[in-house]
Amino acid sequence: MTTPDPKNVTTTATSEDREKAASLAVQQADVKIQIRDFLLSDASLARFSAMMSSREARFYISSVLMAVAYSPSLMECSKESILKCALRAASLELSCDEGLHQAQLVPYKKVAKLIIHYLGLVNLAQRTGKYRTINWGAVKEGMTIDFDVLTGLYTITGHPNAENSPTLGYFAYFELINGYRKSEYMTVAEIHAHAKQWAPSYSYQDSAWNNPKKLPAMEQKTVIRKLMKQADMSGKAGAQLAAALVEDDFIPDEDLIIEATPTEETPDPEPASPPRNPEIIPLLRPYPPEQLRTHLQDLAQKYAEKKSTLPENIKQVVAINLGECFAPAEDSEYRRKVLTWWIFGKESLSDLQPAQLLTLRSWLNPSQDSGGAWHVDGMAAREAQAAYTEAEKAKGQEELHV
């Protein structure tokens, strides 16, 4: 039996590796071109230009494309989900340039997810002009932390035992111009227990939680998020902060993305007898009321099957967004209750299931205009108004039967 020449084997293996590497490089180059053309298309540019100048829009998209180019995993995500995340970041006026540590796009099961860096949250809080001081940091071994039951504030004394002392936990603190102060502290164990329960991507392989270089930032961010959820979120800048906190808890899923498809020149589909299978529901918008209800119920079912976690302040955000659909009507709150009753059988948002609240948020898809004001998706607002009219009819018929 002839023994292969080791030199030839090595040469063959090297040649095969080079061919695979070259093939992968060509595929990635094609993907980059597809994503670039999609983000720089007239339709995509128009959506960014609604929030900034055309020049700024192109510059912003370039930073997104650079982030994608340096992440092979992001290239595997759908271009639609990348656009959606980039638009959300732009609406918050946060850069996707990883060097600025404001926001970044990360892959999550083949779908792009927007992650807000803790410096991005601090930036949003500072924009409100309400803060005298915002401070944060790590508590190292050798330092002592105490809690004042009377004031509700933590105090930290001492110094680390050494330059590389182990981290015991993290703190965050703010003081408003009006004198109000608040602080938070969590041990490393508490942070990970909280993240394991609430962070959708905690156990995901590509998650920052599993990246030693990014882990300290994620741990610090958990404490800052806990602190900021107690901040004053009134006003336009406060609304940005509230939206960022909700965004971070949002679980992306390609099947759950509702894309607005204007049908100005196409008649609305007939609302009668919509199919229950979401895969065969025509995705032409605006949806007729009955079809909208069916579609949202199906999406809620998908969220429920995925056991999606519920952001802590999502009820407040959804209430504001639904109310805007009916502004400036004085009875906007009543209309919101009628609409949610018609869709999910409950008038109060407090009675809705987590999956139903996440569905409403995804459908309303709020974004920010160039003046800083937040608005729900125009297509969703049209659908909400038409659905309310249908809901009033149904409610009146039910009352007659009673």
C-alpha cells in the first residue's frame, strides 16, 4: 500500500482551505452589496431623511454598513431587520458606530437586534437637561457599601485592595437639578440572576453576556437600566429614554416584523372571512379591521409560544402610542380601551398578556421625527382608527343583545 506523501497532503489541504476562504469572501462581498443597495435605496433613504438631512442620512447609513461589514454574523441577518434596527437607532439619535458606545446592531438568531450601550442611556438622560449628576462604576474588593434606610441611598467608602481586585458589584447614581437623588447597587451574582430571567439573549452564543470583553459593560448597564427606569420620563427627551429602555427588552423575530406596505393605488382587500393561517394572510396594508384583528391575534400567539419577556414600562409606552392614534379627540383613552377590547377582549392594558402588549408595540412601531417628537407608524394609526369604528359597531351590537 502506497503511503501518501505528507507534503502533497498538506498542499491539498491548504489548497482546499484557500478555495473555501475565497468562496466565502465572494459570498460575503455579494451580501454586503445587497445590504448596501437595500439601505441606500430611495425608499430606505426617504425613511432616514424624514429624521435628518439627506447628507446626514447617507453618512448614518455608511456607519451602519461599516458595522455590518465587520460582523460576519450580522451579514447572515435579513436586510429588513438591519434596516429596522438602524431606523430605531436613528430615531433615538444614537450612533451605530461601535467606537462611540451608543448603540449597536447585534445578530440574534439570524435577525438583527438593536442594543443600547449604557453610555447611550446616559446620553439620552443628559439630553433632558434635568440632571445635575449621573455617576456609575464598579465596587471592588476592599470597598464597603452601605444602604441608608432613611434616605434610600447607597454610600460607598474605602479603596480597592489592589489594581486588579475582583469586582463585587456595580453602582449607579443620579441627582436631578431639583435636588431629587437616587442610587442603585447590585452584586455581580444579582446582576446575572436578573439577566438570566429578563435578558432575551443572555444564553445566546453570540451575546455580549458571553463575550469577556463586553461583559463588564453589560453588568454595569443592568444597574444603570434599573436606575433609569425610576427617572423622570416626561417631555420629548424623556420619551426617548423610555423608548430606549423598552427597545432593549424587545425580542426581534423575522416572523413578527410588520412591514408597512402602502396600497394607495391598490384597493383594500375584502375583509370578509379572513383565513386563520397567518402564512396565507395577504400582507397588503392598511389591513381591513377584521383582518387586522386576526393578524394581531396570530402575532400574539407567536410571541406567547416564544415565551417572550415583558419590558417593565411597556404598558406606559403602548398607552401613549395608542392614545396618539386618536389624538386630538378628547375621548382618546376611551377609544383606546374599546380598540383593545375588540382585539383582545380586554379594555385595560393591565389585563393584557405580555405577548399581546409586545404585539401592540410591534404593530404601532413608534419613531421620532426631525423635530424630536415621537409618532406611531402612519399605517398603524390609519388601521387603528378604522378598527375603532368597527369596534364601536360591535360594542353597540353587544349592548343591544344584553
